[in-house]
Amino acid sequence: MPYFDAASSAPLHPVARQALQASLDEGWADPARLYREGRRARLLLDAAREAAAEAVGCRPDELFFTPSGTHAIHSGISGALAGRRRVGRRLVVSAVEHSAVLHAAASWEAAGGSVTEVCVDRQGTVAPAAFAAEMDKTTALACLQSANHEVGTEQPVREVAEACRALGVPLLVDAAQSLAWGPVDGWSLLTASAHKWGGPAGVGLLAVRKGVRFAPQGPADERESGRSAGFQNLPAIVAAAASLRAVRAEAADEAARLRALVDRIRGRVPELVSDVEVVGDPVRRLPNVVTFSCLYVDGETLLHELDRAGFSVSSGSSCTSSTLIPSHVLRAMGVLSEGNVRVSLPLGTSEADVNGFLEVLPGVVRQVRERLGAPAASSAAPPPPSSAESLVVDALGRRCPIPVIELAKVIDDVPVGGTVTVLSDDEAARLDIPAWCGMRGQEYVGEREAERGVAYVVRRVR
Amino acid sequence: MPYFDAASSAPLHPVARQALQASLDEGWADPARLYREGRRARLLLDAAREAAAEAVGCRPDELFFTPSGTHAIHSGISGALAGRRRVGRRLVVSAVEHSAVLHAAASWEAAGGSVTEVCVDRQGTVAPAAFAAEMDKTTALACLQSANHEVGTEQPVREVAEACRALGVPLLVDAAQSLAWGPVDGWSLLTASAHKWGGPAGVGLLAVRKGVRFAPQGPADERESGRSAGFQNLPAIVAAAASLRAVRAEAADEAARLRALVDRIRGRVPELVSDVEVVGDPVRRLPNVVTFSCLYVDGETLLHELDRAGFSVSSGSSCTSSTLIPSHVLRAMGVLSEGNVRVSLPLGTSEADVNGFLEVLPGVVRQVRERLGAPAASSAAPPPPSSAESLVVDALGRRCPIPVIELAKVIDDVPVGGTVTVLSDDEAARLDIPAWCGMRGQEYVGEREAERGVAYVVRRVR
């Protein structure tokens, strides 16, 4: 049964399992104790730190183990901001950072700090010049992911790092998605999460370059040089380090192999399924992630049907989130969010599994569309005589993708030059109606507040 | 090789190992996802939560998994204090809480809150009336451990909980040392740590009773109902819950068996070794912990020699800490800190191992004392003719236990009624010189600042 959600969590790597089991016997004691069980634990911890530091590209005393990638991000950001308290209070982040970064930023803002989000283009990439323009010497900290977790786009970390260095601003790089594939250059602080590369849950990495001002926040704790509180999760740390080394050893070959499989998905999906938008940078991207959105499709049903067909994928559609808001990444990119599917291939994914997915997908999408009464892909029927210059579609109370489907159903009922106004209280409509216009070559006029919900106005131009 | 430091970290319980290995295959996916791997992970998580909640004595939706006991304590204290922000800013804790509690308290104080430490008696017990006297209706939170981690003394949680209830003050109970032995009554918040009961590292418990005001601090995160950030460490959580249940099943029998072994140590050590003080409540105590201090002994050397003889124990002596300050627990109790040994027996400790320890200990202590030139235990030699009414011993620059040894060497050189003044800059002397007087039946006059260090004055009264 193919699991295609490695970007959420990867299955345990065999080396991680082996290392975990081997260290259960020797890794349960307190590494701070001086008796033999403690000394043994300390040896394991030191060796794991050296291995992880080598993979990250830093000194062992610059690397700290945290309980998760989220903890690494939260501690890294709060510690770096506090360390630069006298310099300034501004935090600059990209708009497509992981929610752990954005939540830390929100927490900083709530505490009186200021936060600037740097926007991205339709591929999800920040422009280094735009990022640099938001900073000056009083900027406390900048955060930029090495690659995006939802669409796979790689960020120009080296260029942004240069801008940071020129201003003396420390740069925190969230390398959660890319560390398995290789080290990152230019960071002042780096964070990562072991279960993303096939290590066990319960281990994050926080690297802080010597010379970077850092003031750990929260109650004091002597573990991990004061950078991460709590008893170290030693067998998991050993397994994390061992599997990172193992994953790196096969990274080049595996990246090439998975990149070819992802290329096949990127190429074939738009051929096999109508009205699809493949999103994310086609070249500068993670080797194993591909994301696309399908018009007139309900993401939750799509995921459910793919799951029934044996494929586990993830989605940034609003209907798959508890908040009914599309993923902030898709919103920042301004791309279609309905029927969104992220495929992230774990190491070892077979060609047959990818082919199986490509076989199943078109039928699943067709089914979902039929059930929703979506308009046919190539509506070749001649438009009926225009009855009115403008139409209003009431989609209040209807969730994604219904507002877009209702719009598509009536667009040909107005003459070229006429408008359709969609009334909707669904957050996804704000993103998906303009995206539909872009895909359909129609003109998106704009939105305005309505008595209930929002009125989205579209002009038929063809 | 007997390991006698279960209160630091217990070896992995066989049930924990089994559960961990079994859940590695099914517990790596994100339990928040809806595909089959996520649903399986969710089932494991739900089952673990139910099992742990049953052992704690709460509803599953009152129990949250954290990355460690330390995280449970830090989050529990900060969340409860923030939840009662409008009521008041005072935190009341016992003076012998775990350092994680005291560090959280220090952090609260640094942020403008106020902290009151309730003192303990020589057994390490807080008096419920004294605890109650420090609280009123505007107290934000009270913290009391169920049992002390260094000396094993059980605290009167029920009585303090009643006082708290009467005032409407929430009570956080750190149950790290006692949860293996049974549930705790009367708490509003409870914390614990899996590796103390033979579960894996990386799992803490935070229980928050419904109705207790709680405002999680730090960046938002949807995991664990917002009570604990980061991807759940699922195999470890499963192992923690399974082993807690297993440990509880054997708790009554094992407690009785270990209690008898600890009683043997409590009884035999003072018979086998001269000048020993066994500390902690002899009756109201954990079944598996016993702590004693040996006069004229250097704790670090003692631990080292016991380790060489095959016994792993811990110590609260100043020379075994990085700060050169004796354990805050021993200081709060006012008992001797030099030559301190904590024996905490893991489940399954054999009688033979305990007997082996009792055989080895006297020789090890004798050796250490001889090397330090300590006075003989029963100095039966007639005192030499008194040469002076008062003597000054310069022990500046000498570490524990030398200042006490130097005092003991000259006490008989002054006549009854005369004084010995010890000049010392060792923090342990402040605790150990009065403790020596207590053990020796001499009068401790007091301390005063000296040109260098502190002058401790002792009057010979016998």
C-alpha cells in the first residue's frame, strides 16, 4: 500500500530501527551521571552529536537535540530574538514558512515584537531582493525555509544569507524538508526534524553557530548546554543520527530516481486529468514532492477516495483543515486550493507505485466531479442565448468547491463582457475564484463586502 | 552489576520494550491525518491516552503527552499561572521540589511574578498548616511533589489539597517519583515522567482537571489540544502507557519487597558505618529510596569507589554537582550533605544485590576516610591538655569534607566551653558544620563574614 506523505512523516528507516533497538540497552541512563551506565549513555550521546553535526555541517558543540522540529524552531526563534534584544525587535519571515515558524512569529508579535512577512511568487519562491529590502541592521532575526513543505519549492537561501550577512542579521533556516538530501549553506541557526528523514519521532535538531547571540528562553535547564530542557531521548537521538547518516549515503542516487518519478507525475497528471494546476517551482524543488490542484473537486473526498484506492497523500485544501481556510502556502502563492493534493514520495518508492497512482487518479477525480455536478472539462456546447448582462450566484453556506462549480456553470449564460457575481462565505472562494479566472482566461474584477459573505465579481472575456 | 539509581532513570521495562518495538511499524505516521496510516497512529494514541489516564485517575481528555517530565512541569506551571492571571500572581511551592519546578518558579519571578517557598522539617516534609498559611484566595498556583526525589519522603498531598480546595487555589502535583506506585489524590494538575517508571525517555504526562483555568503559553500548536507542541512521539507514548499499566500491576507486591530491602539498608548502614546520618522520613516514604550521609567523606570519591565496586548510586553532595553547592533538598532539610548517597532500587532488585552493597559500603567509606585523614570514629584517646580557650582553623580553599574533618581533628584541643572557629569558603560548610555539631552533640554558635570566606564558630560542650 503506497504511502505518499513522506513530507508529513516518513516511515522508520531500517537503520533507525536497528540503532534504536541497539541503544535501548545502553541508552536509558542519565548521560549526566558519572557511573558506568551514565558514562555509556554519554558516549552514545556524544557520538550521535558528532554524526549529526557532520551531516548538518557544524561543530558538535553547535548542535543541540530537541524533542521535535517544532521545539527546535520555537526555541531557536525565541533564543535568537532574545539574544538580539538590544539590537531590535523586528523578525522577518517568508510568508510560506512552516506553521511552527509562523506561530512563533505570532507569539513574538503578541509579546510586543514586530513581524514582517515577505511574499512569494506563484511558484512559492521569495525574491532575495524583496527579502533583503525588508531588513536593516536593526532587524533581530530572519527566517527562511530551505524548501517548502507543501509545494517543494527550494528557497534562495544562499542569496538571502548573503544579504543577512551584509547587515549582520542572523538567519534561521528551517531545513526540515531538505536536510535528508544535503547540507544547507549560510545559516546562523538551523532546525530540522528526524521523523522527516526516517528517524524516529521525538528528535529535533537545533544548530546555533558560534558567535550568534543566543539567550535561551523559558525556565533554566542544564541539559543540552541550556538550549533544550528535559531528559534526553537517547535511543531516539542515536537512531536519528544513524539514520541521517544512512539517508545521506544514498541521497544522490535516490534523489535522481525520485526526481524522475516526480517529473513523471508533473508531466502526466495534466495530461490525464483536465483542469489541473501543478504548483511549485518545476526545477528548483525537492526531489520527492509534487503538488497539484484539481478544479471542481472537494479535497476531503479526493483524499478519502485516494485512501480507499490505497494511496495516502496530503492536501492543503480548506476542507481538509480544521479551520476551513486553505493552506497559508497556497494562499501566499495565489494558486488554486480546491482539490489540492501533495504527493511526497518516501525513500524507496517504486515506479510501479507511481504508475499505479497515475492509473487511479483520473477515475477518482472524475467520480468526485460527477458527484458534485461539476461542468464537463471541455464544454464544447454552444453557449445558450444570453439572457442577462449580469448574473448573481448565491453560494452562501456552500463550501469549496461548490462556489467555483456554480460560477463555472453559469459563466456562459452571460454574454462576453457580462459579469457573474458569486456570493460566498467560504474562505477558499477568495483564493479559488481568482485562480479559476486565471486558469479559464476570464477576468477577475474583484471582491466587495456583501450583506452576507463576500461578493466576488468575474467578467466573461471569452 | 547492580544499578541503584532508579530515581534518576529506570532501565527500560520489558513491556515498554515490547510495546515500543510493536508500535514502530504502526506508530510513525501523523495521527492527525485521515489516511489509513494516520488512522492507525490515532488509534494507538487514543488507546495509550486511555491507559495512561486510567493509571493517573483522570479522563482521557484531561491527559496530555509532553516530551518529558520537565516539559510537563514547565508547561503545567506556566499554563496554570497564566490561566489565573486575573486572580493573582503568587506561586507557592515547597522548598524541596524538583529543580524543574524551582526553575519554572524562578522564571516566573524573573517575569514579575512572586514566589513563596514553604520550608520543610528535618525529614523533608512540609507541614500542611505551614503550606496553608502561605496561601490565600489570590494565590495563583500551589506546587507540591507527591514524594521527594532525593530522600524519598512522601508529602502530605491530601491535606495540602484540602487547604487548596478551601481557598480555590489549584494544586499542581509533581508525581514523577510516585506514579509507578499508585495514583495521587487531590491534584488539579499532575505531572510525571515515563523514564522514571521504566518507560522510554521522551514522554512526560501533564494532566489538567476539567474546570482548572489553563492558558497554554508559547507559540500555538494544535497537537495535544494545544497543551504540548510538536509531533507526538507515538511509539514511545505507547510504550510509556503500556509499561505504566504493567508496573502498576506489580506495584503492591514489589513495593512491599523493596520496602523490606530499603528497611534493611536503613537499619544496617548505621550499624556498619560509623558517623552516618540516614535522612528522610522513615515511614512516610517511597518504597525504593533511601538516602544517607557519611561524615568525613568526599561524595565524589565515594561514588567513584562504589562505581568501581559495581554499584551505581547518586549523591546530593556539593562535590558531585557542577555548582559546588549541596543539593537544595539537603539544604532545606538542614541535614549533613557530605558523603551523601542516594540508593533508589529499580523494580526487581535482588536481595543479593542489596546484601552485596552492604558488604562493600563499609570498606569503601573506611578507605575514603583514611585517604582524607579523617578522625577515627570513636576517638577514645584522652584529650590532650588544653592549650587554648579558642582555636582558629584555616580551611580556606579546601572543599567538602575537609573543613569538617579539620574541625573534628581539633575540637578536643580546646577545653569544654572553648570554641573552634573554622574559616571556609566552601558552600557545603554552611550546611555540614552545623550538621556535624548536631551529630556530635557540640554547640553550633553561628557564622559571621570573615575577611575571606565565612567564619563558623563551634563551642565544645562535651
